[in-house]
Amino acid sequence: MSLIIGNPSKYVQGAGAIKEIGKYVSAMGGTKALLMGGPTALSVSQEAIKESLKQHNIDCIVEKFTGESTRSEVNRLVDIGKKNKVNFLIGAGGGKAVDAAKVVSYYLEVPLALVPTIAATDAACSAQAPIYTDEHVFEELVIRPKNPDLVLASTDIIAKAPIRFFVAGMGDAISTKFEAEACWKASVINFHGGSVGESALCLARWCTDAVIEYGEEAKKFLQKRVVNEVVEKVVEACVYASSVSFENCGLSIAHGYQVGFTGLKETQQYLHGEIVGFSTLAHIVLENQPEEVKDKVFRFCYSVGLPVTLAQIGLKDAPRELLMKAINESFERIGWFNNEPFPVTADMLYEALIKTDKRGKELLKR
């Protein structure tokens, strides 16, 4: 099987990078763009984007994203793009907004630029996007034929977001190494239809290791709204490295849990990365990673405020039936639990959750 690696055509990161978006859109042939994003994302990015586009003689239509990447919302935005005859799409916001933008540009058949305004997930650089029902239950995974044409992470904007989003991004990113290694050992076919490459695996390892090494310090700087080399390093890990690594390597147990948990009403108030962070702990418990690895990851999660117990993702005293419901629904919807070099059963996954919860409770008592 051939090794296949996918990346965004261009990734740009840095304080003030938003001011350069017009240059990149123009170079990619954009003359009339649809800018979509949530109200908050547009409030911190819209004026800078429009001004930069104007400097390069690019017209811009702005449309607010309603907040959920659903089939109906995607169709609404596609209709607006067609009506206005746009030839470029810019999506600004968090994970839901950029995922929706990926699908909208796919159906419009126009180039795509993404401007993540928070570092809460690793969605921006990937070619795929989940579609949810109106009840926020996972419905379908849309895989575009190519990654975004441009991903522009303006860290001065990311630094203005509530710190909870940054922490959630770290929760998403710490899963990267463990899921990548599981997929590599299991000879999984990655999201591009190829084998897992050594360079992708190395990037996945750097991603998780960088977040664990620098994440707590980066959080402290961002709480003071300071953007420096440490913050830039963690943003790069969360927005870029995690994104291209999971797509070029694959997903496993941590995101398998997340898919199941999204179908529970009890978890709806929690961010994707918060749930993945806790699920990563269950992942390494199920794999019986070395004690020093488990201790390091549990302590990191605790130190930055990521969930370490079921109660911290809304599942306090959750009965076995509820947890098994989430596990079985994930098995039915997507096959990521099987991306391990050994057979994984629902009972194993349940026991890992219980052991993780117990260890997390013990950590909170210290």
C-alpha cells in the first residue's frame, strides 16, 4: 500500500497574521469571497479580513453561521454562495464553524481559507468534517478530496478567546500520539487512503509531547493575554500538528469514546477537547501504558484543568447501561475502537472508563 500524506496547501501562524489574508486569497485566484463565521468569531476577525481583502480588490459577502454544523445549515450557506456567485470561501471561528465551512466549500466547488479564532480543536487543517443532526448527534463524516487551501491562525485573535477553549484544544491534542501509535501498530489505513508514514508519526509524537511539556506554562501566559514563543508552540501543536497527524495516522479509542459521548444529553455542555482529554486517559488506561506515562498524562490534565473524572464531563454516578449505550453507539457509527493492534470489546472499554474515573478521583483528593 502506498504511503499518503495530506496537508493544507499553506499554513500561516503568528500575531497579526490576519492582516495578510488578502494576499493569500488573491494568489489563489479569489475575487469574490463568502466570509462565514459565528457572531463572536466575526466580531474579532471580520473587519481585519474585509480590509485585507479590499486592499487586493476582492469583494466580500458576510454571512453569520448559526452555530451547528448540520445538513440544513450547510445547505443554507451553499445557497447563499451560489446566489452571490462567489469563487472563494473563508470560514472563521471554532471547530463547528470551520467544519461547516469545509463542507460548504466542497459543495460550492471553490477554494477554502480557514481562520480559526480559537485553538479549541484540531479541525482546521484536516480535509474531513463531521455533520450532526439538529440534536447534535453525529450523522456523517464528509471527507473532502483535498485539505484546505489556506489555514491562517492569527495568535493575537486566539489569545483573546476564553482560556477554556485553549485548554480544550490541549485536551484534543494530547490524544494525538497515542492514537497515532495505535493506528501505526495496527497497520490502519489513514484518512487519505494510505499507510501511516514515519514522518506523520513523528509529528504526532511531537504534538502530544509539546503540549504536555509547554501547555501549563502557555496557559499562564494566555491568562495574561501574552503571546510569546511558548504560546506559539502550543498553538502550532493544537491547530496544525494535531490536525494533520490524526488525518495522516488515524483515530482510535479516545475519539471513539468521544463519538459515543456526543449522543448523551449529559455531556452536551462540554467541549469536544474536554471530552477527548478525559477519553485519552481512558485510552492509555485500556492500553495499560507504562505507569510513568499514565502518571504524567493524568497530572498534566489535572494541572491545566482538563477533566480527570466522569463527573467532570457530566457523567457523575453514570450507570453501566448509560456508558455502554455510548460505547455501543460508537461501535455502530464508526470503527475507531477497532484501530488497535489487539481486539477491543465493549466490556474492556467500560472497565477502562471505571478505572480512569477511580484514578482521577484519587488524584483530586491529593
